[in-house]
Amino acid sequence: MNNGTSEALTTARNPRTAADDLDTLKRELMKAEVCLAKARATVTGAEVDIKFLNARLRALAK
């Protein structure tokens, strides 16, 4: 009796586990995309800072 119940539970869990894994992967992908967007924004900000500082340096060097 327990073996039949145990097998039924295992079979019932497999589709949910695959769906849960898919949802987890989707969430992790979204987090990675946000992290990438933040990194790109940081790089863009650093590039703007460098251009600004170079312009100030050139102005002071004249």
C-alpha cells in the first residue's frame, strides 16, 4: 500500500519539479539581466566621468 502511494507521489511531483526548475531558471535569468544592466550603467557612467575629467585636464593644461 505504501509503495503504490509513494510511486504515485513521485510521479505527481515530477511535472511540478520541472515547472519549478523552469520558474527558478527564469528568475535567475531575470536577476542576471538586471545585474548586467546595472554593470552597463556603471560602465557608461565611468566613461562619462573619464570624458569629463579629460576635458577638465585639457582645460587646466592650457
